[in-house]
Amino acid sequence: MKTIFIPKLVQNVSLTLGIGDDEYEVLKNCSSGNSISDIVAITKQPWNDVVKIIRKYEKKGWIEIDYEGNEPGYIPVSIKEFPETAVRLGMINKKKYDINLLCDGKKSAKEIADELDISESEIEKILNNMKKNKIIEMYLKIPIEEEPKKEQVPKSENLIQPVCVKNISSFNDISDDIKTILRLCDGNKSIEDIYQQTRFSLSKILKTIIKYEEKGWLTLKVDQYTKLIEIKNQIRGIEDDERIKEIYEDIFGKIKDLEEPEMTYPKEVMGEIGEKEVIRVKLKSELPKLPNPVINIIIDKIFQLKSDKKREELVNKILSSENATKFKFGSSQPTIQVQESPEPISNTKAIPQAEPIPQEIPQEIPQEIPQEIPQEIPQAAPQGIPQPQAVPESEDTAEDRKLQMVLDTINQLNQRVPNSIISLIDAEGAGTILYQTHDWNFNQDISQFMSDWQSSSSSIKLGGTKYATIKVTPDEMFIGTNVQGLGHILATYLNPLTVLLIKMPREQDPLDVQDILPEFKNRIINIFGGN
């Protein structure tokens, strides 16, 4: 069985200080079980260069190398250099000095023994002594050149996996096929996964992803943008589905043929649609003040869970939460009732004007009906009888429209800060996440974060990541950065109870984001009339 080498970053180190771009790309991928072959494919760096970087930081103690498959054997690597005068001064004997020079990470113990004409038993004894005295270390033997048959890169690293940042449930002007493709763009499914699941043509899927990525509805990991640009440039102007599929396969390899269609998928879809409507009705009946766009977001989150039991638990958790009480009400919402009886006429302020009607009509019926009816009824009817066109916009509809405008503004901000995650937080009490452009779980940290912010703490923790404070103003602004290069955060109050939080990658400058933020912040505040 082939030996697969798996380097792991074991030290908590900063990847932003004094490290070149090539080294940074290698080190950041020494995780998640990536083999050296995977890292070569991901970084597009030569095998020898990747191995050299890994060996360099292995000597520093930053990296440990594991393996799967056949045991590769070990090679001696010198970790201590001696000057030429060391032998004369008695610091080391001549044989050990020569062996140390040959411990370059390329030669095995047997190769060193053959070169110096020493028996294998003797070289083993000397190397053990040198290891004990911390002159050498024994490292796994990694071949200088990769084997001709390269290990195939996992599909998750080799294919494009777009993420839809829009809540498409609220858009009625796009087709169901487009919605299906965009819903499947969750960052976990590749284009090939979407192709297999929807059975749409590869051409249709690619053109949809390219179109909505250009509109800012989809985002990609940085290393996947170049792949999308490559395929976009090559299929531009081509309409033939088979030709587009050939171009795709030239770049990414042969795509798996569509499996025989099964009836389970349509049944699952129909079942899911029915279950969504049941949950929608339940949420709306229990929480009548909850705006429809928020209900759509909640339902999308619920159906990211695969288990029916977990979905039910999440629904019950939402309905029983303290924040749910804000969206319940009895008779506080104004309603408009139109009664069939003439009672509204007698209860209106138009009574003095309505009384002459029954008095004059009986007196003038023989001669005056044609004249009196046109004169009197237009005056009394608008005051006593509600007219359809006079019904005001309902409170729910107005709030839904305002909320959708806020979400659209946040998504536009998300496009200005690529690869970021934007969250709206209800800062009251223990704090609750109201909305996110992408999933980022930090609920358990909100309360402590708000406390640390108000006390101008030197650092805070969110989602398991620690951020050092760069700039802080209680009740106004917080900016922090992760010293290991995991990115930055920026938080600001929209109003006394609502916080806007942006998590951005290390390539973004949070102070630049702070400069563009007022434009979007003011738009959100103005939507709600400054409240």
C-alpha cells in the first residue's frame, strides 16, 4: 500500500509575522488531514518546495508528520552544526563529524553507512548516541520526488463550491430551477454534486453560478475564484451543452455520469415542501408579529438539519425562547373590520350630515329623487361606509417591507467586504443572533463579548477564536484582530438594542471597512425612521 504523508501544524503560531506567501499557503493547509500530495495540488507549488518548507518547520517543532499505509522508514537529520575545527578541539570525533555532515534529510542510515564504509549495526549505534546528545533527529523518510502516480486530490478541494449569500425565498422574479441551484450552493456541495442532484445540464448550472456570482449573490473561497474565472473565460459565447461539458472536464477531470433516476428524490422534495408549510403555519400562529422574511430565514436554517427530530427540537427551542415573547401579542395589533349592518353609520362623526337623508327623501320622492340622490349620497357615503381604496397598508406588510430593505442593505455590505460574515445581534439580556449572511456559531460568547466590549477589554473571544483589541469605544465601536492570521472583527451599534457584527478575512483592513460602514449604517437607521 502506498505511503501517504500527513503534516500537522501542532504549534499555536502567528501565520502573519515574517512568513512568506509560499510558506503561509503550505502551513495553513497543514490541517484537516491534508496529505503532502493534497497540499501540492492546493498550493500549486512543486513537491520538493513543499517538502522543504514542511521540513523547515518540522525542525522548529511547528509541524509533526504522520503517515498512512506502508511504514516509510526514518532518516537522520542534523539539528546541530559543527565548525571544521570541532574535531581538532575535541568537540566531536571525526566519524561522528562526517556522519553529521551526511545527515541532510535526503540519505537513509544505510546510505550513510555505505558511503562511509561502516556496518549497519555500527551506524545504528552511533546515530542513537547522536540522537541522545541532540545532534540529530530521526524523521520520517519522505521521497525527494513524488511518485509518478499522484494521489488524487479530494473533490472537496478540487472543485468549485459556491455559497449563496442571499435569502432567495423572498425573490419571486427568478425561476424555480434557478432557486433550486442557488439553494444547493451551501459551500459544501460542488458543481458536480449539484449536477447529480438536480439532473440539470452542466451548462445551465455553470451559467447560473457565473451570472449570480457576478451579481454578488454567490461567494467562493479565494483559491476557487481563479478556477471559476478560468472556466468562465473558456465557455464565454459557447451555447453547445456538450462542448461546455468537454471544457469543464478538461479542467476538472471527467465528471461522473448521471445515475439512473430514482423516485426517492422527488418524493423527498415534495415531503420537504409539505413539512416547510406545516412549520411556517406553526411559527406564524405562535409568533404572529414575526416578519415573513425572518420566518423564511428561520425555515432555511431549520432545513439545514437532516434529522426530523433535530428540526422539531429547534422549532420548540425557538418557540420557547425568551425572545419569542417579543413576537407574541393579543389584541394590540390594529385590525380593520367591515360590518354588513349599518351600525358604522350611527357610530361615526357624520351623524349630523346623515340625518337629512331620511328626512328629505320621503318628502321629495315624487319630484326630487333624480336631483336629491346625486347630491346627498356622495357626501354621506364616504363618511359612513368604509371604501376599499381607503384601507391602509397593514402593519405586518409595512414591517416586512422594511425588514427586507434592511436585509438587502446588509447583503450589499457583504458584497463590499468579500468573504465576510455579517451578523445582526439582539444585544438585550444574554443576546441573540437575529440574522447572518453565513453560518457562524458564537451564541454562547455574546454575553461575555458585550461585557468585555463595554469594559474596553484588551481582548475578546467569539466562536472559539480570540481577538486582540485594536480600537474600542463602549456603546459605539469595537475592532479586533486575531494574531494568528485568522482574520478580524468589527462591531457597531445600530441602536441601543441592536449590534452589527462583521467577521472578515485577514486580507481585509478593518479600518477601511470602518470608513465605508457609515453609509450602510445610516441607510438601515433611516429605514426604521431613526429608531
